[in-house]
Amino acid sequence: MNYVKDGAAIYRESFSIIRREADLKEFQPDLARVVVRMIHACGMTDLAQDVQASADAAAAGVGALRTGAPLFCDATMVASGITRSRLPGNNEVICTLNDPRTAALAKELQTTRTAAAVELWRDRLAGSVVVIGNAPTALFHLLGLIETGAPHPALIIGIPVGFVGAAESKQALAANSLGLPYLTVRGRRGGSAIASAAVNALACEDE
Amino acid sequence: MNYVKDGAAIYRESFSIIRREADLKEFQPDLARVVVRMIHACGMTDLAQDVQASADAAAAGVGALRTGAPLFCDATMVASGITRSRLPGNNEVICTLNDPRTAALAKELQTTRTAAAVELWRDRLAGSVVVIGNAPTALFHLLGLIETGAPHPALIIGIPVGFVGAAESKQALAANSLGLPYLTVRGRRGGSAIASAAVNALACEDE
């Protein structure tokens, strides 16, 4: 079988196809680079039309990561998709979904395990980068926490996927009146690969 | 904020929306169940039109998992997305991407690290379930291995994503003349979440 086996060449060609096909003109260059990598993770150039971000999102993410901000992830797949060698500040990647306290907390708060896991981030939320790639309830819970006084992350990458609450939770993130820097994808599409790709782009300029 | 917090209710409602919206009539019931879960993982009901599988795919996957077949994954995200508690046969989930031998092997074979990692599956491929959710080169390499005499897996879930080689490698899988049971998604779309969702559906009938 005849196919390209050079990893670097595959990346180069992939990113060049994306830049040729995707409509990126509404994005500033630093955000466009992030959108390119998000598209790379899902194979859909039309994802660009649904990406929505606050004006300060890319700068906030890059700055926080460079100064060593921890990354809070809602799912192990998200954590697994973050390329550790790209992280500029020896950043800790934290997922509390399987923390021994989470199940009891979910019962107590009468919510999902993923939402309860967010509760455990509270003490270190200030200046962190939050990456939600799976559960709408995690994003809703986070917004509720912050509205009721929890510290502000430097950036919320809120890209849960699915049919119940995903579009609504992302709409709530984009409409937040707290001035929270955010990056999201409108509608049902999203997921851990797209979310961790955004982190990988913010972490390092290499393509 | 008002939103559904009952995990089981969210699943039920999600699967019900998918069954209402997706065109599943060309699939046998056992495969339709798998397609529903793949759609759940990506938020796109029109994925159904691109799902392609051999007639024996679902039965082969279910049977192999029940008898304890190992799962070979091309990426840690794929491995991470497989819900261990759903696996019926105490199945081992194996990803050799970060095996200490892989980097040297990639150099020797002049291929990507992901393709080289496949080389390490050879001795246990017979009757296994292969799950490729990231790299086209891994799928191409696997097909090459089998064409040149490596044992046949029970099922190949070949759903790499992307712009270079993804569509082509999946076409090669679907066109295989070796009678290999397969499940794939035509075109550029795919990824670790869709691939591991397929495994999770085959592993257990619970929705």
C-alpha cells in the first residue's frame, strides 16, 4: 500500500488543507491557529462557523499556560488528549472524575458524577484553564459555582458534545455576564478531541 | 441555572433523540445500537449515512469481547474512552504507542510512531478487537501486516480522522479482500470518541 508515512509531512499537508478550505477570516491570527487545530481533530472544516470565543480567549489561555496554570479536565479522554510535551509551564493536568470523593458528592448534590467532580476544582480555579469536552452538566455546574462566588479561571474551554444540554450549556457560557474568557463550539458538536486540540494549540505554536 | 442533572435521564433522552432523528433503517438492530452510540459521541445524527460495516461486524465484535479478546488501540485517548466496567470478558485494553520499543521501531520501519506501535500487536492479533480512532497510518500498517500473513483480528474498528489518508485508509479497510470483519466511517470524520463509543456499545447492551 502506498501512503505518506512521514508524520511531519502529514501534519504539514493536513494543516495546509485546513487553511485552504476553512473560512477563518473572522478570527484573529492567534485564535485562527487554535481553530485550525480543532478542525484537525474532527476532520470538519465547517466547524469554524460554529467556533465562538471571547476576544481575549487565545491570549488568556496562552498567558495562563506559560505561567504554569493547572488544567482542569472533565473527562479522562480530555486529559489523555493533552500532549504533555507541548505544555510550556510544566502544567498539571487534573481530572477529578475518578477521585474517591466524587461519587458521594454526586449523591449529596443530586447531580451527575462529572458535575460533582467540578466541585473539587474550587480551591484552585483562580487563574486555571478549564477544559470541558464531554459533559454539559460539568459546564453548567462550573458556571453556577462561579456565579455564586468561586474564583475565575483564566480561560474556560467549554466544548461538551451531545443532545441534552450541550448546546444550552455552551450558550450559557458564551452569554456569561461575568467577563469570563471562553472558547466554545455552538450547537451539538464538540467532544474531548476538539477540546484537547484547543489546549494543544494554545500550549505551543508548533504545527 | 435549570438543567437536567440525572445522568440516567440524560442518557435516555439523548438516545431517544438520536433514534428519532437518525436514519438507521439500513442497519440490522445489533449494528443500529452501535451506530446510535457512535452518534451520541459526536453529536451528529447524519454520521449514520457514512457508517459502513461488514454484515458480521457487530456479531464478531460482541462474540470476541464476550470470550475475553484483547482490545488493541492506536491512541491513548481511544483506550481512555473505553468504559472498563462495560467490558464483558475482563478484556485487556492495550495501547503500545508509548511502549519503549515503538520510537526505535518507527525509525527502523521509516513510518509514524502510531504505525510502528501496531507492529507490536502482531503476536496477539488473532481473534482480537482492533480499535483505530486516530491515525490513518496505523490502519494502513495493520492492513499491510495482515496482507503479508499476520493473524486476523475478530473485528477491526477503523475510524481514523483527518485530512491526509483517513478517507483512503478507511476505503482500503472496507474494500479488503481478506474477509476481515470491519466497522468504519466513510470520509474525513472519525476519531477516538466515536471509535471507543463503538466498543462501549459492542461491550454491553445497556444504554
